[in-house]
Amino acid sequence: MTPNSFFSSVDSFSENLSKNNIKVCVIGIGRIGLPTALSFANKNLPTIGVDINTKLVNSINSGKYPLDDEPEFDKIFDKVTKNKFFSATDNISEALTKSNVVILSLPTPMDKNCVPNYSALLSVAQNLHDFIQHETLIIVESTVEPGFIEDEFIKIVEGKNEKLTCNIDFSIVACPETANPGEIFSDFHKLPRLIGGFDERFSQITAELYHYVFNVEIIHLPNCKTANAAKLTANVFRDVNIAFINELAMLFEKMDIDIMKVIEACDKKYNFQAHYPGSGVGGPCLPVNSYQYLNTSRKTFDGVLRMIETAREINEHMPHHTVEIVVDALNESEKSIKNSNIGILGISYKPNVADIQLSPAEEIVKHLEQLGAKIKIYDPFYKSQNIFSHMCSNSFNDVVENSDALILVTAHDEFKNIDPKILFNKMNTPIFVDTRGVMNIESAKKSGLIFRGIGRGGQ
């Protein structure tokens, strides 16, 4: 890169950063990408968000903030759209030709065979090759398996016969996002950022940029694949440990042991980290991250990561185990699952967030349908919406009345103070299945409910 470039040195970049000369493009303005773009614009850096969703782009440009379940960013959105430091477009070529820094926040879902799908990133890589201006810093925030950037992504950006050359025409740095949906504002300002690139200078420049915008600790890693491995390892650690707790939960149900009491006691020990049982692990991260590692192991040494594979099997079984608990409770009441009225409370994959990606609720609904149950759904984030081929109810009472069993799938705040007496009075058969450890067992029993819970022995 030329001596007068923004990127010729960390000092040169810092000077231009302080003068708001750096122009940023964020490609993919969804759950993580939009808050990211707003954060850069909030530091008075001209920022444009790019997305193929024209409806989303038009909504943003008309002044409508689309993430009601991500607090604080609504205020930033109003500020940066009014002062014109942020706008959105579906024209990627125009956005790229105007930008010095390009941040990729694109989805990396799984296909039906549980193989990571990087088509969005690979498509954008071709756009980068065709349209980036000379001397562009490309930052990959998307979660990818170690080696993807080095082995596939960079080759498309450079093009055949290396028409562009990394660290001369552009540079790539990995900075995988680590924020938790529903808590993104807080996480952006407290969680360290992982940074690893092809060249130390550009890694340092990226660190300077992220420290300037977020003022958090920067963890320097030697390359892109190490940064991506660190991101995956943190999440897969959770998936594996949740599977361990889920397996114990199924054992404890048969041993008259309440797993919540066990976890509470273990949590007093300094080196124990609490994880909790549930009806399954969903969302765009944990299940996908485990399969990214499994995919890497198959490609790299034709091997199998047995612990991760087993953890996936256990966690993917939990929706079926949940239905087994329901069937058992109905049998106790001398009722068949067929034609029983089953209410589902919560379909988001996690509490207080409008997101159903890989939610265990979908598998629970499918399994119940296969057994002939009649299903009603209530989720405060999906009122009157058609989800999993069912029109969601408008109210909690709608689902409770005349139901034969209720399954609490998602621990939304609205469900944390359910009065078991009300359930007993309104339900046809007072069966309550708590998959998230929300309801107190003693209160449930005193009210007359037939209570079941994952890992809740001693019932």
C-alpha cells in the first residue's frame, strides 16, 4: 500500500480516525450487523449498511428501528440517521467503492445435512474482488470455521491469477463477533474482541479501530484461523457442558433428584461453571459452531470429534425427551396424547429475544403433531404470527384455557411469575411441563398441578 495510505502505519490510521476520515461499510445489517454499523456511526464515522433485504433497507432509511428486543440502539439509531452518519442500501457495488473499511456480518447457517453454508460470504467475496477500491481493510466478523478465510475466502477476493494481492491491494482481518442476542449493547462495551490477520500492521490498525469505537480489551491472535478457533471454542464449550447437564438431568428424573439443587450446590465451588438443562439448544451460534468444528475435523484429518458429536446427539434429543415427559404426565391422568390440547409457552430459542433460529420448539411441535396432539402457541414476541404452521395466540390466557398440558419452552420474563393456582383453575387437565427450571416445584404441587420438569426429580 502506498506511503500516503490511511493504512501505511498505525499512527497514520489513528490520525485519520480522529478526523473522521475513515468510511465504513457493514455488509449484513441483521441482529449483529446493524448494532455494529450503528456503533461505528455513533463515533461520527460515515457508515453505510448493506443488505439484500430491500424491505429492511427501506424500513431503516424511513427511520424505523427494526430490533425492538435490542435496547439502547434505538436511541443511537435515531441520532445517527438524523445526522446522516448512517444509511442503508442494497447496492453493494456503490457502497464498496466509497469505503475504506468493509466489515462482514453475514449469516453462516447449516444446510439440511448439518454442513456449514458459507454461500453468503463467498458471494460477497466475489463482490469485493470486483468493486473494492484500492487499499481496503476487510474485517470478517462472521463466525466461520478455522481455515475458511485462508483456504477459500481470500482466493476469491484475490481472483484468478491473483489480480488483487492481499496486504497490497487489500488486507483481511478476522474479528469474530461474540455478543449475546438481547444483550448486544452491554456486550459490545464489556467483552474483549478477538483479532487476528494476515499482517501485523493491519491487525494493529483493526485493534486501534475497535478500541476507538468500543473501548474494550483487544486480544491479539496470530492469524485469522486462531481468532476463529477461539470464538468457536468458547461457544462449543457451552454446547458440550449443556449436553453433560442434560444427560445428568435425564438420569436424575429417574433417581428422585432435583438437578437445580445439585447445580446450586456445585456452584459454590470456585472452579464450577453452572450450565442448565433444557428442551434443546438453539440459535444461530451454538449448534452451528459445533458442526463447524465437526466439519473441520472431517476435512482436516478425516476424523470425528467424539465429545462434540455426542454432545450434539444429546442436545438434539432433548425436544423428544420433552415430549416423552408430556406423554408420561398425560398417562398419569389417564389421557392419550392424541387429540389432547397442548399449549406451548415460548418459541424463541432464548429468553426475551424475537428469534426462532433452530429453536427446539419447532421439533417439539413437529413431534406432538406426529402423535396427534392439538397445539396452541403463545410467545409475547410472535403474537398473531404464523410460526411452525400455527397461528400464534394473542394472549397467555388463550393458550391456558381448556388445555390438557402446558410446556414452558422459553423462559421469557413474562413466564417467570406464573401463578400455578390460575393454571389449575383454567386448564382442562392441570399438567405443567417446565423445561427451563422456572416454576417452584412446591408451589406447583400445592396448587394441584401435575408438574414435570427436565431433571426435576423429587416431584
